Amino acid sequence: MAPRFGDLSGTAAVSKADDARIWVRILAGYREPSLTRSLFELAVTGLPFIALWAAAWASLSVSVWLAVFLALVNALFLVRLFMIQHDCGHGSFFRNRRVSDWVGRVIGVLTLTPYDFWKRAHALHHASAGNLDRRGIGDVTTLTVAEYRALSLPRRVAYRLYRNPVVMFGLGPIWLFLIQHRLPMGLMRSGPQVWISAMGTNLAVAAMLGATIWAAGPAPVLLIWLPTTIGAASIGVWLFYVQHQFEDTTWENEPDWQIHDAAAHGSSYYVLPGPLRWLTANIGMHHVHHLQSRVPFYRLPEVLRDHPRLAEVQRLTLRESFACVHLKLWDAERGRLVSFRDAGV
């Protein structure tokens, strides 16, 4: 069990919630983005993505398998583009909010994620993560042991299917990005902006795919675009899952829930090898991100360098993360996520 946040003073005088608030103030000093660095990160992500797309397309005449392989490699760069879109949504990538929004909207066509809709849903996730009374938007559906035991047999089966790894990381990402994102699910009554976002993205995606099919037939769509998109979607869902679905996470009912405490204790530090950390834009430093979402992803290592203590809490290695797949229910009595077997159900 990895260490968790404690009080800054080393005494019991500071509560967990107060400690989290102190960290929020400290991390505010890292919020300022660099235009040069942001443009650099956009270039070293976008240009290889385009180059791999072109290489995969050219390789179709040589080997279908080579094209598919290059497409799957490119899925990692699409993940990184999504992380840039993610920072744009938080207003942390550029100082100018309008520039951030338009960069995010353009990337959203590639990631199949309507930017303005996702931005609002993701803000709700940050505002309610770990709150048992505000589940439902932007999170992985998680039941308590008591809630699961109260379900009928068909609903128990449905929940088990939903939490099955094949569905969660295989079928689920396909449904989420290819189908569910086509409509502003969960926010359909939130005004015209989310509808414009969803429909505008749909039209842009349709135009992009239509132009590709017109120019070269369906092969590039089926053998390049689809593997890249599905591969990136599955990686993205996995990352989001392990960032919040780890044993020592936290869930509380509304009276006991506190936003900064939930941010600090409900997000993991996913310790990845250097290349994977780069390709995922440091999103594994999720505990820091949730405490201060305005910190650009390229400044997160700076935070851990200046505050080594943050590199020691809620650590989850790549090897350890695979065990998270077995965690299915929140055990309120033990204060941790447990498997169906551990819950005795």
C-alpha cells in the first residue's frame, strides 16, 4: 500500500482537507504556461502523427500488416494529442482561452471527442470525483458493496459485464468514442453549445472520412484510421481507469466529501517508464493534476522535482496497475475498492 498525503507540518494539527488546500496554493505557482513550450509540444506530437499516417497510407501498397502496425503505433501519438486537448480544456496549455479552445476543437475531430461537450463533462468530473452522491458523468460507474447486494440478478449481471475487462477496455472504448460521443449524452439539456460541439465535430469527421474514401477508397479508413482510433481509445480508457480505480482511492457521501481532499486522495500517481510517460503527457501524475488542473502537463515533472514528497504518495507502477482490473466495488466499511470475491458477492 503506497503512502498517502499527510499533513505538511508532520503533526496531527493539520487535517487531510487542510493539507490538500495547502497543496493547492503551493501548486498554483506552476500554472503559468510557456507559449514556446506549448507550441513545441504541439509540433513534436502533431508532426509525427501526420508522418505516421502518411507512412501507413504509403505502406498499404507494400503490406497491409505493416500499415496496421504503423496505425497502432500512431495510436500513442493520438493519445498524446488527446492530452493536449485535455490541457486546452483546462485552460492550461495557452494563456489565451480562445486559442486553447480552437486548438482543442481541431484536435477533437481527430480524437472523435466534441471539445465543448467534453470540456463541460470533464469539469463535472473534476468537481465531483469521489462523491458517491454525484456519480454518473465523466467517471467509471462504481457501485458500493451494499448497492450491488441490493440489485436484482439481471442488474448484477449487467454490472459484472460492464466491469469485465473485455467490455471495459475493448468494447467500451469503441462505444464511447465511435457512438456515444456523437450525441452529448448526459448533457443533452445543457444548451446549444454542447449540441453545436457534437454536431460540428460529427460533420468534420464525416468530411474527413468522406474525403479519404473519395481519394483512396475504404482501405485507409478501415486499416489505418480505425486501428489508430480504437487503439488510442482503449489506451485512454485504461489510463483514466487506473487513475481513479485503485485500491486506496476514496469515495465519500456528500456530507463527508471535500473537493480538495478527494482530489488529493482519489487520484493515483501512475509511475510509467520514460517513453510511456512522454507519450501520455505525464497524465500519470494525476494526483497533482486533480489538485491543480491549471498546471500544464509539461510542468508536472517540475512539481515532483521541487516537491519530492509528492512523488512518494499513491504510487502505482505499471506492473501493479494490472491488479486494478480486479477491483469492482467500493467497500465503505474498509474504505477501499475490492474485488467481487473480497466483497463476498
